[in-house]
Amino acid sequence: MARITAGVGSSHVPLLGVAVDQGKTGDDYFGPIFKGYEWTKAWEKAEKPDVVILVYNDHASAFDMKIVPTFAIGCGERYKPADEGWGPRPVPDVEGHPDLAWHIAQSLILDEFDMTIINEMDVDHGLTVPLSMMFGQPEKWPVKVVPLAVNVVTYPVPSGNRCWALGEAIRRAVESFPEDLNVQIWGTGGMSHQLQGPRAGLLNREWDNRFMDQLVGNTDAARWIPHIEYLRETGSEGIEMVMWLIMRGALGKETRCLHRHYHIPCSNTAIGHLVLEPVEPEAA
Ligand SMILES: [Fe+2]
């Protein structure tokens, strides 16, 4: 059967994609950020996941104010990198896994999560930047991807608790897929940042790190953080962190941290990165 073997949390800052595409990952500004992903790149090479369920948000590329799905799942064969205003990123197309994606969609919907099903869309930096951070610049991405898009752009966005519960349902869905597959789930977005208004540039190192602390071990404290706390403590865009909770929820009761990285600033945001594995309860 398919299994979720690990979870990855990561920022998906568009500027990181620019750094990769323009060969600047080793310079003074970007070097310390990319160094924090080297461990993960080597680990991913060894782990060889078959599929990544990639939780991200679209930034008005595939969706706009005409349609704002709260939770959407990509069931297509492939996805092209979106043109976000300066041409598509020079990265490979993203190959989907329609059989697994349809299975997850069916399982989630019968589990009372009303997913929007997407068969055709382009994917923006929210999805392609994490792939670049974890896999560099291959000719072809070494994994298939099931895109899972979350609305964190327009209020009302889903609660942390709902996101965590969706993760739990995703785990049930994956574990009922009969084919042997090594599946990872990535939660992307965040951390503290505010892009506009008088508080533009807001960063909160302490809060971000406490949030990452709460994703490790057997606490579920993070699922109960209210929206107002994200807004107040991490800026208007810090709400993207609820997407990390889908990843965390999918890892079960307890996790172990394999790797952690935090860096301020990148563009006007904080970079956070976490690699977790589920701690399975001992067989009775
Ligand atoms: Fe984002």
C-alpha cells in the first residue's frame, strides 16, 4: 500500500526561484538560505519519493477573484509553470499522478471534505519554488506531484484545525491506495511576512520558531492557533502557515525532526524549513 513516509515544511518565496533560475544561489545574500536546504537535497536523493502531495497556494495565477476554491486537488496528467508576469519559470513541467489524485479526491470527499477537482491548471511559484529548493535544476522533476491548493489569499481562509483534520484525512486516503508508493507531503508557504500597509516588512523570529517547535513531537497545539494570532504576530501573509498544518496532520500523532533551518530575511519574509518523519506507535 502507499505510505506517507515524511513531511517537509518550506517557505515558497518567489525570489528563491529567481535565485535558482539566475544562478545566484551561492552569492552572499542567497548562500546562507540555500545552505539550509543542502541536507534536504541529499536526503531527497536517498529517499527517492515516488509522489509528493504538494500543499501550496496559488497567487492569482490559476485562480482569480472569479473562483476561489478553499481546498483544490490537481487530478491532471501534467501542469505547466505559470506565467506570473515575466514569463514562465524555466523549469520542467510538473508530472501529476492522476490515479492517486483521483483516489485521494474520492476518499476525501467521502470523508466529508468537499474538494474542488482541478484537471487543468498552470502552477506558480507556490509549487515550483519548493521543487527547486528540494531538487535543484534537473531536466525532469524526479517525482510525480499531486498539487493541493489552499485558499490563503482571500478571507475567509480555512482554520488551522480544519487544515490539520484535512491532513489526517489525506493520510487515511493515501494508506487506502493499494499500490506500493513512497509518498511525501510538503506544506509550503509562510513564515512571518506582511507585504503591504504600515506593518509591511514585519518579521517575527520568535513566533515562527515556536510554531516550528510545535510541529515536532506529540503536541497538537498548533492546530488551535486562531487566525487573529497569525495576523497579529506574523503579518497579513503569515496565515500561509496554516498550510504547514495539513502536512503535520498527515504525519499522525507524533513526529521526529530530521532537519530544521530558519533564516531572516529573504526578500521581506522569513525563511523556514523543516523535515519531519512520522513516529509510528509500537505494535501492541
Ligand atoms: Fe505564497
